Amino acid sequence: MNKCIFLDRDGVINKDYVDYTYTVERFEILDGVIEALNCFKASGYRLVVITNQSGIVKGIYGHDDVKKCHEYFQRECGHLIDAFYYSPWHQNYTNSLSRKPGTLMFERAAAKFDIDMDRSWMIGDRERDLIPARKLGLQTILLEDEVNEGICSYADYVKDNLLDAAKFVLLKDAEIRKEVKV
């Protein structure tokens, strides 16, 4: 079975705009993200992005816009992401289980990549990112900013950015490997 890092997109990988990030021109990759992804990959993790994209059902942008952003990010990061899962729904339009805090996107990825949830992590910047992860037994890290400071009871750990989270996860992995060898 594979270990995996599940990642929210907006606010974790790229700058999160209140009025959505759906063009390549506005897809601003956050500092340290590519370095963090390389660290995860070098340590044997699958990388899966799990993101709500409710602007689609609202008619603000389309599936092609999301695809272009993901293709752009893949080019920029050297194709490190194993898969992107996104939900185009919003709770005002439907009660889709694929939308976070639902678990369906996670479950699809877990089945496709034979993921060991006990050895995997979810990194997000909102409580709704972490709720489904906790339901599925993932360890969780909240990337904290001034918007969500101190509000998430679903986070196992809190870090400032993805690179700090990567360093922490890899340190935890090293500790576990050391315990197993003893």
C-alpha cells in the first residue's frame, strides 16, 4: 500500500482569492510549494490534490479553466502531482458527497492508488478540508493564516506553510522508521 499526501489547492498550493482562482494568470504558486512537493516525492509519497471548485456550478468559470490551471501547475512543478480531484458543486445547489467536507474524492483516490490511510496526511487551510480526512483516519495539518487562526478543532497539527508541513511530516516519518527498527 502507498502513503499519500492529500492537498487542498487554493490557500495551500496557490494564493486563494475571495473571487476564485480560475485563470493561469491568477494562479500564483505560493513560496516553498514546489520544494515541499519534491521533498514528499523523494520520501515516497503519492501527491493528490483534493479541491472544491464551486465557481463552476455558479457559472463563474468552467471545467476547462480548472483543467488549464492544473496543467499549468503540473508544468511548473515538474509533474509531481499524481492526480487532481475536484468537485464543481456548492451546498446551495446540491448535497454532493464529492464536495468537501464529503469523503468521496478521497475515497476515489485511495482506491485508485491503493493508499494506506493510516500512513497518509491531509494538508488544508480550512476546517472543511480536514473533516473528511479525520473521518477516513488521515493525520491532518492546518496551514494557518490570519483568516482561520486558531479555529480548527480537526487539525492534528498546525503549520505556517506547506514547506514547514513537509519538514514536519518527514521528521515524523523518520521517527516512525526509527521506532520500527528498534
